[in-house]
Amino acid sequence: MDISSWDGTLSSSDFCLAAHAFTEKWKRINPVLPPWSWVPRPKSPWLASHEVEGYLSLENMCILRSCEEDHDEKSHKGNEEPNCLGKDEYIDNATLVQSYRQDVRYFDFHIVYSASYRVPVLYFRTYSSDGQPLLLEDIEKELPGNSTNVLMESKWTFITQEEHPYLNRPWYKLHPCGTSEWMKLLFLTDPSLGGSQGVPVELYLSSWISMVGQAVGLKVPLEMFNKRKE
Amino acid sequence: MAGQESGAVLQFAPFQSSVDEGFWHRLSSLKLNKLGIDDSPISITGFYAPCSHSQVSNHLTLLAESLPPEPSEQSSTPPISRGNRNRCSVPGILYNTNTLESFHALDKQSLLKAEAEKIWNDIHSGKAEEDCSVLSRFLLISFADLKKWSFHYWFAFPALVLDPPATLVDLKPASQWFSLEEAESVSAACNEWRNSSSTADVPFFLVSIASNSRATIRHLKDWEACQEDGHKLLFGFYDPCHLPKNPGWPLRNFLVLIYSRWNIKKVQFLCYRENRGFADLGLSLVGEAQISAPQEWRDELHVPNVVGWELNRGKKVYRCIGLAKSMDPTRLAISAADLNLKLMRWRALPSLNLNILSTMKCLLLGAGTLGCQVARMLMAWGVRKITLLDNGKVAMSNPLRQSLYTLDDCLNGGEFKALAAVNSLKRIFPAVEAEGVVMAIPMPGHPVPSQEEESVLDDCRRLCELIESHDAVFLLTDTRESRWLPTLLCAHANKMTITAALGFDSFLVMRHGAGPLSSTIDNRAEAMNALSADMSKFSLTDSDGGQRLGCYFCNDVVAPVDSTSNRTLDQQCTVTRPGLAPIASALAVELLVGILHHPHGIFAEGENANSSSNGINEQPLGILPHQIRGSLAQFSQMTLVGHSSNSCTACCDTVVSEYRKRGLDFILQAINHPTYLEDLTGLTELMKSASSFKLDWDNDTDADDDDCVEI
């Protein structure tokens, strides 16, 4: 399809192609970060037999926060119960006593295809090391400065909380209604993308994630946008 | 790098737990759907993997899959896959209590001892060599509060205690322990072990190094065979800990097994850790431990002491997690509703003022066909504060046309509409702040016997308070005369007022103009507060046929009278085409939203569709008409502008001033003497010279249209 008449969307089979190209490229270029993996989902009965349903997943990406002294003394959730383990508890000096200075935030990212918008959608969530999920307000506070700018100024990015299509739990997502427009814009204005051969599907996800990654503080290395085939 | 001094007690880094939200969701659903009050222990599965980050330890994780699948789900939930290198399964047991008291009352030590005994027995029976993940068996106690969506919980990772404790002879990074060839071979062997689905999730193993530096990894159960080789032997395990000077918790029970089963007192161990999916011998540690526990300690019949309750930020206390935000259905409904409105603002209407919609209070007079639909439309626009006033009860014919009622509301004589409507609104959207007022509106032309006078005056006062305390008022009642008092009170208080009225196949939706004695837009701010405006100071907008927009009664040449008595039954049971009420209600709410977004608000001039001036002044929502009249017979609709009449029985200066002067006395007089209003406003005079009177209308309207009645 000619780029000028393209509407910025992807078919679901193109999404699968793009996903696999993307994971390969990511692994090759980006050995430091954990790899994306494809998670297949059981097929819906209404899908044609050659279509595969699934999504890309990058989980347990951890971000270390700076050490904070005596943090959370007041948000200490348990009650002090001096005898809570009873008198016959064994006193053990083989247990290492650790100081709790470090705070780690974990991020999970899923790239899921939206059949109604026909574009990929980034779902994400953050939680601390014991599994407690973080609220959007807290996440936004911790995003690097340029992310918040992207979120506020760009009319293309909009974080909402919606039910994850496969996991039936609320996740945060970047709302997809602007995606096709700016993907089209991106491909039209960048001469190295596509051209007369049509829409380079395998570059779709790399370009897409360059935009959405900024909004959620997911650092995407520049080589991902390298259009030369390797 | 020098290792630890020999003789120091070997200290293990405790296991840390991490519970994915999904686990709590599944536990809640299991509790609600299957278990009920059954609090027998549940077998669960934990997952962990070797450390893969030099600064962060791995945790023992619980996921939704950790709980046994519900029988109905068995087909759709994927079974716990074995052979997943990132999810080594570990068996555990969950004691979930039904109350917080029973959670605190659990005998934690004996529960811990029971799990320790299982591990001890598995070691001595040989089961631990067959399925080594049982060495890391764990215990979880919890209390799930399914009303507040909070979960109290406490993990224990039972570790059998060597007495006296093992000491550390040496500990250093594996790359420094092995020779270069050994290191290469060990790495390769480990990677192979980790990549094969039959061994990837086996967390304890033997590392056998031949004299030619070739390393092989073997299962624990191959111990006897390894003995015959005579090769160098290390005891390896997946170490979740990242620390450079301490091994992780799983080594504790591993040492117990090695000593109890094989009677080895000097143990060389490998803390296996990874980086980017491959063995990392710089992060991994090799060490030597010395066990000095006496032989009697190995006696199968004496279970050693046990430790293992997880500390919460260094304190011996349980943990608590609150998940209301992601589990409470009401909160989820609220955020979904907000999302909808935000999307509208974000994608189509950036000037949409969601704040004003969510904070404004709307009063709906009438909870019938119009009232029900208006309430729903208001909620759809994000209005949360709604008061409905109606003195009727839900009748059997109502649910068909009045969208908030069902058959249940009709039974036993019928619920009061105002109250049934409020319940219905709450069922639709729990966060609505809805109130119902069961009250009749006093009407002119319906004289009041003296013994009821006081109660009618109370109702008047009540209505007055309601109007004062709300921001917008919808007149949705079923008679003309019931609209009179509210119109007067709204004109006096200068409240945004929307009238909707239905004929058989035609409707009128209009917004009342600003009250009289309020000035132009320039002096609006003063007018809003001022009731101290000197009555003699009529502003420019007050002159005959002035720019103040009219109210529902401004077209009248007769005062509202009793329209219900002396009619045949057919006419009393008002009938309209069913499509009318939803159309009119929807327009009424859209009209209000238009007023809210117009810079002049209640003072905004009336605009007509297809008018030439529209292009210049058009607001984002479009034009803001004064009146909309529609006809279903024609499937047509037109917009009209009507200015206030100096002789209006409800909103002209004379009437409003008289009300301000005499208050409830004036109202009572109007109620009891219908011609009083006509006399007061000079309408009586006008009627005498009817032929010369010219109504200020843009279009010809049928007189019947004014006789609107509604169901």
C-alpha cells in the first residue's frame, strides 16, 4: 500500500509480523534491558485460523530509586505486637539482618493489539517489591521530567486505567485513539521510512515505541530507530 | 578478594515475598464463589528464579496461577507450566482466616513447625532428592477483607536451624574460585541446564567437575552415582539473593539435607546467579561451609528448631495491602465514567468544563417521563448531584415510559416516585448523590381550605429552600399551573431554569430568561448578590419587550388555572407519543449544558439555527437557543426567541416585586384567587383590549401548543 494513502493502522496479522521483527531487533540491539517476549493467548472462536492472538510482554523491569533515610516510618502498616510470634520463637543468628534503604519500582509493559482501533496499545503497571501496585498519581510523580511534558503537551498521549483485555484486571494504558494519526504523520514525514515500496510493517513497532516510550519513561535506545536493514 | 574469616557464622539473606495483585483478585473470587466461610488450608504454588540483577534480589512471587483453578475455569486458565526457567515452582500452604481476630489468633509457631516437619520428613524419606523444590516449601497466613478490599498477610520461609550454626570457611565470586577452564565449563553446563525444559526449573543440583576441568550438572538423586566418579563435587542452587557476601535462604535447608542424608560436614556450595539469561560467574558465589552440629541432631525423630517469619521493614509484623482502587466496583465505575467524559473533552471539545458539571446541583421538579430521562441524561454528562421532587407513586403503566422504574416499584400500592427514582439512579451509578423529595407543588387556581393552609405554606417554604440551594431547576411536571410557583421563585432567585412540556405529538423545551431586577451582563456580578437593588431602578433590560428572555408563562394571556378538573377522563389521563419525552428530555439537558458553557450564562441571548449571525459568535457546543419547539408529526424542530412580557403572571417585575414585598401572603393569595394575578399584572386590562394586543413572536404558533400537558 502506498504510504500517502495509508491511514496509520495495522492489520492483526501485520501486528504479529511487526511484533516478531521488533523482539528480534530489541534483543540484538539491547542486551542490557530484559527482552520482550510474545505471549500467545487462546484463540477466540471468531478469528480466522491463520491469525494468532497474543501480545508482547516485558515484565519485571526494575528501576532503583535513590535511597531514602527512615522512609515510611509513619506509613508502617502493621501494628507493633511484641509477642506476636510467641515465647518459644527460636532466636537465630544465622539470619542476615538487612537494612531497608533501597526502594525498587517494578514495571510491567504489555503491547496489545486493539482490533477496534487497529493499532498497538501500551498497557503498563508499576508496583513495589512486595507487590503493592502504585497509583497513577505516584507513577506520574516519578516519571522523568520530559515524560510529563510529553504527556501534558502532546494531545496524542493520554493515560487511563482500563481493564486489560486478557488479564481482567485494571492496568494503565496509553489511550490509542490518536495513534493512527501520528503514526501516519511519522511515516509521512520521515523519508527513510518506507517510500515507494509501501508501508514497512517491521518498522512500525520500533517507531511507535519511540513515541509511547517517552510518555511512560521507557527508555528506548536510539539504535532501535535505525532504519537500515541489518 | 578475600573471603570471610573462617569461624564466622554463615549468615543467609532472608527470602523476600512479592505478591502480584492478581493473586489477591483470585483469592477474593475464590472466597466469594467457592470457599465461602471454609477456612481449611489451601495448597498454593510460589515462583522464583535465580538472581539476575547485581543490585536487586529476586523474590518468591505469588501470582494468580498460584491458587488452584476453580473447576469452571479449568479449561481457560493455563496450568502451571513446568520447565519455565523464570518460574521455578515451590509448594506452599495458605491459611486464610475469616476474621481479623482469627488471623491474629493463629498459632503461628505451630503452623511454622508443621511445615518444618514436612521438610524434615521429605529430607529423610528421600523425597527431597526426587523433587528438590520441596526444600523451599513456604507458609502464608492471610485475612482477606472483602468489604474494604484490604489483605493482611504474613509469609514464613521455614528454615531448619543447625545447632550450633554452620560457619563460613570461605566465600568468593565463582569466577575467582574456578580455574579458567573450569569456569567456562561450569558456565556452559549451567546454561544447558537452564535452557532445557526438563531441568530449567530444578533449583538444587550437583556440580561435578572432572580432573580435566569438564563440568556436568546432575540431579540430587544422582548423588550415589557421583560418589563413584570421584570427581570434585559442589552443591549448587538457584540463589535469589544478589549480595556479594551472603548466600540466599534456600541454602539453609539444602545444608540440612546434605548433612542429614549424606553426612557431609564440609560443604562446597555454588550460589548460582545470572545476568541477561546466562550464568554469571562474577555475580555467582562459591563458598565453603563447616557444619558442626552433633550426630544426634541428624536423628530423624527430632525435628530441629525452625525460623522463617518474614520481617516487614525490619519488624516482626504482618503486612497489609489495600486494593480498593483496583477492585472496588464503585471506584472502577467512577473512573470509567470520568474517562468517558475526559475523552470527550480531549478528543472533541477541549473547552468542556467537567468541573462545573460535576459540582452543580440540579433540581428536577417531576419524576415522570421527563424527570426520569432528564436525570439519566444529566448523569451521562457527569452531573452527580440530583434532587427529584414528586408527590406521586409509581403506577403500573409507568415503567414503560418512565425509564427509572421497574415492575417492583409498582407493587404494594407503588413506591413514592421521588424515592424509587433515587434508588434507581444509585443502582445505575453508585457515586451519584441523589435525593428524593416527596412533596406536592402548590398551584394557583387550586384553592386551599384553611386547615391546610399551614401545610401549603410549609411546602412553599420548602420549595423556596430547594430552589435557593440548587444551581439549575428543571420544570418537568404534568400541569401548567404547577410550573407557576417554581417559575416565580426561580425568577426571584435568578436560577437557570429549563422547562420541558409535551403535547400529543409536539414538545416545547425552553430556558427561562434571567430574573427581572437583575441587570445586564455588565453588572452581572452585582446582580448575582444583590437583592438590595432599589426597586425603582429598573435597568435597560426591563422596558417593555426588553431584552430579557421570556419564561414559560410570558406568552400567556390567561393566568394559569385549574386545568385538570372539568375534563373528561381521556383528557385527564394525558397521552403523548412515546418518542417525545426522550427527545424533549435530551434537548433539555443539552440546553443546560449549553448555558453552562456560554460566557454569559443565564444572560445569554437566544440564537436561532440558520441565523446569519451564528458564524461569528458560535460557541464550541454550537448555538444556544431560547426555545425549541418540535413536532413528531413533521419530524421537524425549530428554534424561537421570545422576550419577556411585562404582563407575565410569573416573572414580570410587578409580580416578583410583589412577592419580595409580601412573600408567602402573596403566594397564598395567588393560589386562592386565580384572577388576582391577572388583575395585578394588568392582564385583565389587556384582555379588554385584546384585539390591539400584539404578541412578540417570530413564528405563528398554535394556541394549543401552549396548552401543553405531559404524562
